[in-house]
Amino acid sequence: MRNKKFLWVLLALLTAFILAACTANEDAGEAPEEDTGAAEEDSGEDGAVGGTPDLDGKTLYINNGQEPTSFDPSVGFDQLSWDPLNNLMEGLTRLDENAEAAEGVAESWDISDDQLTYTFHLRDDANWSNGDPVVAEDFVYAWKHMLDPETASSAAFLAYYIEGGEEYNSGEGSADDVNITTVDDKTLEVVLKQPTGFFLDLLTNPAFFPVNHQVAEETSDWYADADTFVANGPFMLESWEHDNEMIFAKNPEYWDADTVNLDYVHVSMVNNTNTQYQMFETGELDVAGDAVGIPPEMSDELIEGDNVYIGENGGLEFYRFNVTEEPFQNKKIRQAFSYAINRDDIAEFVVKQGVEPAYGFVSPGFTAPDGRDFREENGDLVAFDPEQAQELLEEGMEEEGYDELPPVVLTYSTDDTNQAVAETMQDMFSEHLGVDVTLENQEWNVFADAQQNLELLFSRSSFLNDYSDPVNFLESFITDSYMNRTGFENEEYDELIQNGKSETDEEARYEYLYEAERMLAEEMIATPIRYYNQVVLEADGVEGILRHPVGYFDLKYADKSE
């Protein structure tokens, strides 16, 4: 089967090479897993086509797409960093085979009657790869480092549930105010500012991984190279050739090392779907799709194959409106643009790969107290309705006194799929609203800064859940949130989210969250496009890789038969 497919893909690649003479092609951007450019040339280097090294032991060959942003768990706030970190390190809890928070470094914990104080008991045999014991101070050091304003961690808001965390991070408090303490070397106490039923799940996020405080105090950039990196997870960082490859080796100091089947994991950095697929077909990769995805033009064929894994991936592609700029200060104009988008067509004919169109903001996969899915319970909140879109546009323009709509620029981060979606939306706005929208693409770093600074009028966004609760996406739009990036401020919405975090009655808590999502749809400060999924190719003999709907892929139980 592989040989026939390989001949087919070579023909496709040759065609792409010929077309490249007529069509410019740009790579990289916000969603590297969706880069669909033509194949890179054979470089002959390790990790590239034709250069995969042989390792002495059972080795899994995977692809991370690009260089991790940072292996400092507080700084690498993206999938490029946290996917590999989830296999090199471990927090107090770890997602198990059922995607539920289970024991990690902590072998047990106690929760006070008021649900505010958590006391974690660390394993006696939890060690770092250099032989140092993992101690409670490693967590205190790491979490305060995340909250330190000088660190400027994008993940710091995740620790605001801890008493004193937000105050320290905002500069209104000190590190001493953060209520995490070491009872002894193997006992950690954490006090929350309000009951948080999903706290144990939250702690599976890599932002809460420990840092060997002794190593970090001696070497501030311990995380930057293999020679100084220390791990406490199933694998350790054997080598790291930046922008090319990493090699993980089984960590003999890991408390559960007997469960780990692989001797090595070879991690390539190929940010190109066609090149990645070619490597998979020639046996240079055992897995293709986790970081970069599969070629969209081949998705219909591949997702029907024998070696494919398809699963949910809690997240959303959406577009933000800047409500501080014309014409999107007007709610009806924002609604008009949303109603003009045919999400079914975008999912089926543009993105493909079996993705689902999004008619709400919270992705499927979150179970409500009544056993139903959050998405099913709250239903469709946006729609494709060209007639209503036109009516809303006219009403909004009349309210603002517009004879002509001010210019609209739609901006996306450079990526082939992002471009295809943007061009499709541009055509829809022209057809259904009679509005000519200008497209602009920017490289990811420039784009991210511009969006954060409210310099973009209408811009693409993506969100992957940091923890398994619907409030995680919804809290992005509270006033002054780092993730807001729309200019939206609403005290009623802020209160709904606060109640959606602190309410101890789960049915009542979900009601707050349902109402908050409905308000997002009514205000239409952002418009959903499609939900993310996971489509991954696995070679024969590969098994045991955990891919959680919300979380980071886990190789602890992975195996490979020769």
C-alpha cells in the first residue's frame, strides 16, 4: 500500500513544483500544522528527508514542525513547546488513558472541606534526570517564576486561581503573597482564592511543571540546550540541534520508568505537510500529522485509510473584530459579517480533513452536569443567513450614518490554509454583503504583536484549550485579559465568568457559562469558523500514543513493534 501511495505523492509533488513557477508560496505562521506548501528539497541532514539517523534501541520517529519557542515551561506558551515538554517533564498530576487528571509527581493529595487548600504528597522516588530528588520547592520556584512580572509569561493567568497569584503578576503584590508553601521536601500546600473544581486538571498543563530550582539558580537558561536541560518526565533531552532535530532518551530516573517502552524518540522539525508526508511514506517518520497536519488535497483519501487516527481536539478557529475601530464599533455590522459566512463550505471544501463547522464558541467535548455535551446543550448560536446579513448591514450603516462602509481589512498570519480561508471569506462578503474586503497577511510574530496592540481591524485567531473546562475559552474575553484582543469590555460578562469559575454547584456554574457564551454570540465580538480535530497517520506497529481532546500528546505508553 505504501509504495503505491508514494508513487502517487511523487506525481503530486512534481505537479506542485511546476505550478510553483506561477504561484508564490509562503510558509510558517500561526498554525504550522496546516502549512501546505510544496516539498522542501532533500538536505541530507539529520531529521530532513534522506537523513534520518539510526539509533541503537527502539526508536519512534515523529515531527514537531518547528523549533520549540522555549523549553522554559512558563514561557513556551504554544503547542510547539508544550507537546515535547509533556514528554520530558511531569507535573503534580498527569492525564491518564481516559484523559482524566491522575497522579503524577504527586502520589496523593488532600483537599480541605472548603475546597480551598490542596496538600500534595510527592513521590519519594520522583527524581530529576541528573539524580536530584524532585522536591516541593521545585514547584514553588517554578510557579512563582511563572507569576513574576519580569518573566512576562503568557501563561501566568492560569495561576490566578492561587491566592495572591494575580496580585503578584500584576505588580500589586509580592512573591511572598502567593500562597504556595513547602511543608517539607515532599509536601506542597496550595491555597486557592475560590473553589475551583477543575484545579487538578489545570495542573496537568505544562505551565505548572516544576523547575529544578538548584539547577535554575546556577544556570538561568538551563532550558535552552540539551547539555543543561534537566527532565523529570518519561524522557530526557539527549541532544538538540536547534531548528533541525531533537533526540529524547528514556529517563532512567523517572519514577515510572518501567512503564516506558521506547528507548528513544527522534523529533524532526519539518514545517511542510508534503515533505512530512513524503517522510512518512518512505519510513523516515512513524507518525505524521500531530504538529503539521496532512496535505488537505489528499485528506479525502487519507482519512479513509488504514493508518489514520481521527479524534477531537478542543479548540476553535475564529476571527476577532476590533470593536474600538470603525465600522466594527457597531454590533449589527459585526453580526452582518458573521451571518455572511458559509462555515459548512469552508469546512468541507477549503480546510477539509474532516473538520466540523463552528456555530458556537465552545468546542464539543465538554460534558455538562446533566451528561450532555456543552455544545449540544447551548446549541447553534450563529448562522449562515445572507438575507439577514444584508438587513443587519443596512441597519448598522444607518445607525452610524454611513453612506459608504469604511474600508475593511482582514488580516491573517502567513499560512496557506489561513490564506485559502481568508480568500473564501472575502468572496462571501462580496457576494452576500456587496462589500469589498482587503486581505493582508503578516508573519506570525508581527501579526501577534499587532493583534495584541489592537492594531488590526478584523483578524484570524485560533484557540486550543489549556485545560478541560469550557470557562477556559470564555474567560479570554473578560476586560483586560491578555487573550481579549478585541477591545470588548462588559461588566456583566466579567461577572458571569467570575461566577463560572467560583460557583460550587456545577449545574449553576454551567448556567453562568451558557449565558456567557450566548452573550458572546449576541455581541459578536468574534465570529467562529470551525472546530479543530486531530488527523494523524501512524505506521504499522505504532501504538499507545495518547492524544487527549484537551491536553498534549503523551508518549509515556507509546510502543513500536519492528
